Amino acid sequence: MNKTNNRFVGFGWLMLFFTFALPIIVHSQTPLPPSVQDALDKGIIAAKLPDYPLAIKYFEEARKIAPDAPIIYFNLGLAESKIPGRELRAICWFAAYLTAEPNTPNRAAILEQIKILEVKNQRNFQRIVEAMKAGAKSNTNFYEDSFWEDIVRIWIKAGDISEAIKSADQIRDDHYKNRVKIEIVDALIANGDLAQAEKIASNLTEGNSNVRVMIASAEDKIWSKDFKAAQEILKSAANYPVKVDNYRERMKTISKIAELQSKAGDKEGVQTTLEKLQQFYNELPEIIFNNKPEERGEYLIFIADGKTIAGDIAGAGETLLNAHKIADSIPPYDKKDIYATDKKSKLLQLIAVQEAKNGNFDLSLNTAKAITDGYYQYLALNEIAKFQAKSGDVPSAKKTIDLITGFPKYTALILVATEQINNGDRSGAIETSNLILSDEKLNEKIKQKKGEVYEGDVEILTKAADLQILVGDVSAARKTLAIAQQLCDRIPNNKGYITEENSNRKAAQYDIDLILGKIGRTDSPGSVWVFYTEDSNSYDDAPLNSTLFLDLSEHLKSLPQSNDPSVFFNALKHTVEKMITAKTAILGLLKERSIK
């Protein structure tokens, strides 16, 4: 028997079903309509047979008639928890019940059941990963290290760093091993485990993980107001040899050190580090620019940004003057060449944004007006308006938005409204977000139904709805999402880079569903949880109404057959990645809604 035909024999345990004890299905204490009670009773009888799929069918019939009856959520949770692979669906039903009945006497028992379901879900996940590990061990060719790299990243995404480290040690090639261990270090830093991060980073022969650990340690010291310790750490970081060939990453690292030195009150250290940043730029080999002055200008902007972040606004201004000189030296581009880029306009746009970031808005606007390419001018004006709003000058920001011509103004309005929220001006943010729907170009598509609709149109409306939610205007958010849905339904087929049919429409629908998930599809208790159980959109984080979460066994059987071991391995990888994403979404919402 060849390897391809024998593959599922080796992974046969993936098909096993596991059952566990559950509380009995209960009856409603609240009188229900006769038709609902009849369906509920039949569902309970089916569950006792036991025939859980049939029980679920009856419970769903009852839910169609009484969609907000909490007892139906409860019974659906119990029935689905009996079917292996449906653990996340069962959790959602239980969460919907607890949302609708927060003071139920059996709350503690349900929370305990949710914990059991989490463990069962984790076991399913781990067994599939074990199959991937078996596949990696059985392939001693060039696939092996690649397989182990993917397994490491899966463990990192799942939050199990100890398993990620064990899997990384299986990689034979030192370069690949270093590469994933750098990712492990980054994950440890994100988790705040700096001691373990430092331990691993000290043994790496590539990258700048040691410096990143130092930077994270300094941030921790600054947060605890131990500025002297932070200064010492940053001094060491500034002098540490960076083992990375990416020039931009090096400059970014040096800039970050200067920023933290400024926060730690080390003025002398800031100056020394900024000098080092300038020196590093001066010593860059000419070959990396390859007669491209615009790239040299971009590096200068990077330096200016580092100076701005570190508080050296005057120094940043001087650097930007040099960037202006480079922009002046760039010849006009060939407008007849449809593939040509207006490099001068692109550089001026970056300069204008940095000038706005420095707070020099008059100069920034003058730079933006000098941009001849409409698109780059549009990008610059968006960012200038954002920084004006961030500074508290919303009237000037709106005047800047009025300068936008030939392009929609709603992107800039979103940026301004966001800054208003950040500044605590909620009423102003509502006023600004309401202006989005009055945008002339968007209005043509909404009210007059003119023009082709794109995913970006829907995305803007969902962002507006998200802002409305942030300021507490859920009713307005629902109206905005209803308009977004109308536009989404008009998106034509196969527009964009994804080849799947209706891909752009699906992506737009994902944007809508994501915001709806925050407030629920209706105002009824538990609606957000019900939404997840009905979601079959593969683009979404937790499409629990898809085969993977309805019938794990069937999903695994449907994975592609091939003599190429990477095909099956990658199918398993995509499976567990989706499982991690769904689990993260559901358990994150449990935490957010305090259902623990």
C-alpha cells in the first residue's frame, strides 16, 4: 500500500468520536406557545433516544417560531455538546442562554460545562497537530523543516509557547531554526515573559531579538517609573551589535531606542542615539539607492520621524528640508507611460505627512498643494486632517478635507472622527461621522444607485458604524449597516485579486458581519451568540455554520488526496488555523461579556 492510500490509516484516530456526560435536557419554566412546546418536547424525546441531530432539528423548529426563548438556547447547547467537533457551537448556545437569563440558578453548572467544552475543543485541536507532527517526522526530505516551521507558528498562534519551543528544536537547518525562534521571542515579549525571551534570544545567531528584548524591558521599566534602570538598559541596547541586514529595520530599532530614551528623561542619550541614526544613514552604501533619489528621500523621512518621536522637532524639520531638496531634484515622470509612478509626488506626500506630524500644518498644506498627482495629494490631505484633529483643531481639519477634489472625503472624515473620540469629543465625533453619509460620491451610490459599488465603499460604512457604536449610538450604527448591506448586495462578481466567485462581496459581507457581531443582529439578548452559530461565511473569524464546526470528521475526510505530502499537511494546517481563530473569537467574546 502506498503512502497516499495509507495516510488516513496513520491518522485514523482523527476520526474517533468521544462522548461525555451532560446534564439532562430541561423543560421551560415559562409557558410557550403550543407549537413551540410541541417541537421542544419532540426534541427532548429525540435527545433521550439518543438522536442528537434530530433533537437539534426539532429545537431549531421551535426557535423559528420563538427565536428569543432562552430555554431553546439551553437545549440546543446541550444537544450540540453531545456531537464531537461542535464544542464551540455549544458554547455559543450556552452563552446565549446565560446572556438572556443571567441569574439562572444553574449558571455555575453551565459555566462548568463551558470549561469542559473548551477542553474537548482543545483536545480536537491537539490531535490534529499531532497528525501534522507525525507527517513532519515521516518526511525526511526538504519538506521536514518547512513542516516544523509551520507547526511552531501554529503553537505560537495557539498561545502554547512551550510546545512551540519543542517543535522549533526539531528543525535541523540553523537558519530556519533561528527564524522561528525569533518569532517565539517576539511572542514571549508580547506576553511579558521577558526572562524567557532573553534566555532564547541570547542563543540566536541571527536577527536583533536581543535588542528587542532590551527595548521591551526598558518599556517595562518606564511604565513602572524606574527611569534610571530604563536608561541603563537603553544605553546597552544602543551599543549592541544588530545582526540584521534589513537597513530599514535597523533604523527603526535605533529610532525606537531614541524614543524611549526621551520618555526615560535621558536627553544626552537621545542626542547620542540620533547622531548614531544620522551616521548610519550617511554610511549606507550608495548601491541600495541604485540611482533612485526618491528612496534616499524616504530614508531621510524615516530619520525625521525618529527625531519627531524622540522630541527633536527642530532636527526633524532640518531633515525634511533636505528631503525637499531631493524632491526638487526628481525629474517629471512620463505621463504617457501608464505604468510610471510620479516619484516626486510620492515623496512630497510623505514629506507633507511628516510635517503635519511635527505640527507644522501651514508648511504641510503648502507641500500638499505642490503635489501634482491627485491621488498622492488626496493621501496627504487625509493625513494632514487627521493630525489637525489630533491636535484639537477640528475646524481646520474640516477645511483641509474641503480641499479634497476628485476623491471621496469619507476616509478623511473617519480619521477625524476617530481622533475626536480619542480626544473625548464624542458629540463632535457623532457629528463628523454623520457627514460620511452626506458625501457626494457615496450618496450617488446609496440614494441614486449610480456607479459601480466596491468593497471599499462598504468598508467605509462599516467603519462609520463602528464609530457610532464607540460613541454609544447603536441605533445609528444599525441604520448605517443596513445601508452597507444594500451596497454589499450590489457588488459585482469577481472584482479584485481574489479569484473565488463573489470574493469581493464576501469580503465586504465579512466587514458588515464583524461589526454586527459587536451588537448582535437584533436587540434581543444573546443575538450576538446566535449570529456565530448561523455564520457560514468562510471569510469570518468563526463561521460555526460551516462543515469544519458542524462535522469535524466529515471535514477531515474531505481533505485533498495527493502523492505530495505537503498537500495534506497544508490542508491540516489551514484546518487548525481556522480552529484557533474561531476559538480565539468565541473565548475572547466570553471574556469581554464576562461569561466566565
